[in-house]
Amino acid sequence: MRTCRLVLLAAAALLLPSLAPAQSAWPTRPIRILVGSPPGGPSDIVTRVFGHELSQREKQPVVVENRPGAGNSLAAGVVAKADPDGYTLVLSPDTVVTVNPLVYRKLNFDARTDLANVSILAYFTQMLVCNAGTGVRTVPELIARAKAGHMTYASGGPGVPGHLAAEMFLQTAGIRMQHIPYKGPAPATLAVVAGEADCGFLATPTVLPQVKAGKLNALAVSSAVPSPLAPEVPTLAKALGKPDLDISFKLVLQAPKATPAPVLAELEKAAMEIMKNPEVRAKLQVHDLVAVGSSMKDAEATMKAESARWAPVVERLGIKTD
């Protein structure tokens, strides 16, 4: 009997190495995080800071891949169809979930049901700027000019944060301006600088260099508090006398919906720890980004709340695109 037990133990020991790979914890190979916008924007900045920290934490390379298009939906669609193993992720602005399913008619996925919202990593706001040649320097001046004649504004595309922020402003101020969409915030910024469009609500880090160069006038920021990059620029809430007005947007880390719960839990834990790191928060603040690092539960609740907030705006505007 003793000999039999020894034989069984020896056989089990021989099997352990072959079982180890199946039982090993995520991750065991490089992780890829897609970004739906070009390099240099809020999503890209947060992804690269987070990716570096995640690589250090998990001892695996993290590759950041930019796939701009369709209001960030191109990248999100790739991840929605990827193997649900935790090795292909995406960082998206909340509009991918809250607005794009209502705007883009030919998407082959639904971000509301095909992606798991792991964590809100950060939030960002927009800066209202006008071409210096317009002579418009304040929000009241812009309102007066728009009421007196035809004015235009540029955005990075239909349904993107800059488009929504501008429309919320126009609705609140009771004025109209013609929307001119471009393929991304960088081309939209160049359009305002060149005078192709009069104004734009665009990401602060994108437009601030042009403001400092005197080519654009900064009128307001869309957040409830001033930007640390431009504290002298008033908030839109103050400029309009609407204390509760806060037009900020969230950047959410997402994975395919069927990703195993233990992998999602590890990603959630990593996100919460990384984004609360003072050094990470300081790096993002330089780019006018506020680190969050929420739980999955909070991320899901926020996406539902933001969907309810923006759906009436999209319906009112009748935004539809292929």
C-alpha cells in the first residue's frame, strides 16, 4: 500500500508542470491597449501613462496602438470582437458608449452590450476658443456676435466631446452657430487657426499652444473648475451664470464583455491603484487631465447616467452618420 501511494504521488508530481500553464494567472504575455484617436490627445496621453505603469506592475509589455476613426468607435469595435482573454483592451471617451450607438448607423458592434467598462481612468474637459482675427475674447462677446450674424465652430467629428460641449453651450446660451466637423481635434484646431471656422470647443492641451502663440483666443473651459493649465480662463459656468453647468468627459478602460471575471477584477484593481498614484496624477495634471481610477461598479453606473444625459441632446440635434 505504501509503495502504491508513493507511485501515485510521483505521478502527480510529474503532471504538475503540465498543469501549471493552465492555472497561471493573467497576464503571461504582452497586453495591447487600443486608442481610438491620433497620438497626442487625452485618450492617447492617459493610455501611455497608464500602460507604462501597468507594464511595471504586471511585469509584461504593454503595447499602445492608435486606431482613429468613427468617433473612437473603430478601436472600440476591434476590441469588442477580440478574444475575451484580457490581452486586448481599449481606452475610450465615454461618448463611445453614450453617443456613438445613437449616431453611427453602420457599427458592427454595440459598446453598451459588447464591452465591459473596467474603470474610469480619468476625465477631461474642453476649451472654447475663437480665431484671434474674429476679435472675440469673451463668452458674452461670442453670444452677441452669434446673435448678430452667421458664426461657425469646428469639432473633431459628429458626436465627439467637442461637438457635444459646443451644442450644450449653444443650447444654454440660446444661440446658433454652424457646425463644421473635421476628422479629429488636431485638424479642427488647425481649421480654427486658419480661419476656416470661427471657433471651437476643443481639448485644452490641443489648443493651448495656439492660445499662447496669440493665434486663438481662449474664452472658457467646460469644467466646473478652472483648468490648472490656464487658471486665468473662466469656466463656462461662471461666464454664463450657471453654477451647476459642468461639461466634462470620462475616459474609460474597456475589455470584451465575456472577459473572465478574475481578469476583470485584476484589471480593476490595477486601474484603481495606478490612477491613485500621486506621480501618475501629477503627470496627467500637466495635460489638464484628472486621474480617477474608479471601480467597475462605478464605471457602469456612470456610463448609464451619461447615456441618459446625452441621449436627448443627440435626439434634438438629429445627428446621424455612416
